[in-house]
Amino acid sequence: EPIPARPSLQFTRETWWDALLAFYASDDTAHPVEPGTLTVEQRSMTVRRIVTDLRALFHSSIYWVSFINIPRFFDNLLDPTRRAALQPSLLLSALAIGTLAQSSEAENGAPGRARALKLLDLADSTLQASLASGWVDFGLVQASWVRGILNTMARFRN
């Protein structure tokens, strides 16, 4: 059997959410958490942390992401069936900005900024993976736009 030329889109759609939950759950422990080992309680707490970081983005300046329909975004995120169609790079980029918005010295400080950079790296890699697998849709355009916002913020910081 020949090896497919492109990465499996179905595999990506099935695993990215669990990988994100494991990433967030690993912040609470000294060791990385494997995606399949999260308990129901850990998953619930981690989802709440993700929603908190997203709300920080939407509360900090709605103008940055006015092109995102917020109720639909959360509906898609919290519905396991619709979540499979959500671009991981869009969510990861939004989480990077939300985390950065909470990372002044008065709040999460340097650890928060480091986590925002990790989320940004993950967003970049998932954006490239979506392009490589041919998963190009409106969500990918939104993810690229959010990345542009992050780049602009970085330029103003320097």
C-alpha cells in the first residue's frame, strides 16, 4: 500500500483537542501529561482554564477580533461534534493573545508570557499542518488574521 503524500486530516481533527488539554494540564504539574490520561475532573478544569483565557482576549479588546462571532465560536468550541471542524490554529492563536493579555507583572508575569509563546509556536505549527493537509477554510483565514495581530503587538512592544 502506498504511503499517502499528505498528513492525515482525520487524525489531526481527532487529536488536536486532547493535545491542547494535555498542554494546559501540564502547567499544573512538573511532568508533561499524556493526552489519554486525563480524568474527567482534569478535563473539566482544563476546559474552564481555556475558556478563561479566551474570555481575557474578548474582554481586553473586542476590536482586535471583531471578525469572530463570539457566541458561534464558543458553541463550536464546546460542542465535541462541531469542535472537529474548528481550526486548531485559530483557537491556539486566540489563546496566545488571551494569555498574553493576562501576563503583566501584576498578573501571570513571565510564566504567562512564556506560555503565550508556546501557544504561539503551537498555533504556527497547526497553521502549517492545516495548509499541508489541504484543510483551508474561513477558520484558517481567521487564524492568519489573529497571527497578524500578534505580530503587530510584538512590533509595538519592541
